[in-house]
Amino acid sequence: MAIDPSARIASTARIHPDARIGPQCLVGEYCVIEQDVEIGAFCRLDPYVYVKRWTSLGERNEISSGTVLGTDPLDKNFRGERSYLRIGNGNTIREHYTISRGTQPESSTTLGDENYVMTSGHIAHNCTVGNKTVIASCALVAGHVEVEDQAFISGGVVIHQYSKIGRLAMVGGNTRVNLDLPPYFLYSDFNAAAKGLNLVGLRRAGFTREQIAALKSAYRLLYRSGLKLEEALARIEAEIRTEHVRHLLSFIRNSKRGICRE
């Protein structure tokens, strides 16, 4: 059993001999860690955490009680082949959460660094979650969803499979996301609709007045000019040349599901 001597393991925890536990880890009472699991240094697993096979955690992750990591996909096409859940560094995952591994053989579900995931929700198979996101309680993230860095998903949000949520987007509570949500904007209503810029998030992220003003201009052209989508994108590209507007344009042009409207 590859457990670092500095790790503290509760006597009631059950750890497979093939699992690897890094330095200064704390594994609480009644945790179960299966084979082919790797847990990096300084991770904390509260009591009753279950880490299933082919799951890896980086360093400094804090996992609260009742959470199950690396569950089999909730997908009728799953046939039991090897796939992965890969979690980065510095994440907090609170009580009673589940995250599935990929459906297809050798595919992955990935969670980046410094994400804050609240209670009683699910991230499904083959999702890609970036860095420094917030996913609030009871949010449900369906398969193959992409969430870019610093997005904020409020409580009770449901996200349809294959949807994409852009950087620093904020989704209001109990919203249904069934189209792609471009970055930097605020969304709410039963079916997600754009409501302007995510000003609080942008300011907290250190955006300058000039950067915010450029995004406001892009928003007006995109949603309030009366132009068709391609015409609006062409105007934005010609008139507003900033790094963040370029990302906005790239996100929209690469959208496969289409973007939500105002």
C-alpha cells in the first residue's frame, strides 16, 4: 500500500493496497478508497467519502462527507470500460456531491484548480470544468458540458448536455441552460436569457473600466442592435479590438448548440 508515512488515516477507513496517498493527507473515518486511485499531498477527506477506481486528485483538495468521486456514468451506453475522473489542485467539494468518470473507454471527466463546488449536486460524465469556478448547491451539470474559468453557476441550475458556459459568466438560480452562454455576461429566467454584463464578477476579477466598456459595447451590438448574428459579430470584430472581446467572438463562432438570446 503506497501511503506516505506522514498521511493520517482513520482506523475505520478502507484503502485498497494499490491506491496511492500523498504526504500530509488526512483520510477520515469510514472513507473508502478503491484501487487505481491517486490522492496528492495535503488533501483532506472528511468521514464517509468514497473515491472510486481510476480517480486522481492533485494537491490540497478538501472533500466533505458523503461525496462520491469517480462514479460510473449515468449513461445507458456505458459498458464498464476504464475511464477517468481527474481533479486538479486546491478544490473544495462540499457534502453529498457526485462526479462521474467518462463514458467512452479512456475518456475523462476533468475538474481544474481552485473550484468551489457546493452541496448536493452532480457533475456528469465527460464534463470539463476549468479553474476558479463556483458551482452552487443542487446544480446539475449534464454530460459533456464545458464550464470555462471563473464561471458562477447558482443554486438549482440545470445544464443540458453538450452546453458550454463561458468565462466569468454568471447563471442565476433555478435557470435551465439549454444553449451555450457566452462569456462575461449575466443570465437568468427559466430558459437562460442574457441580462447584461456580469459586472460584479468582472470587477472582482480585476477588469478595468475600459475593458468593461468594451464588453458593454459588444453586448449592445450582439443583443440590442437588431443585427443578424453574423452581422453583429462582424461589427464587433471591426470596431472593438480587445483581448476579451476576441475571446467572446471565438466562443460564439465555435458554438455548436447556438447561443442564448436576450
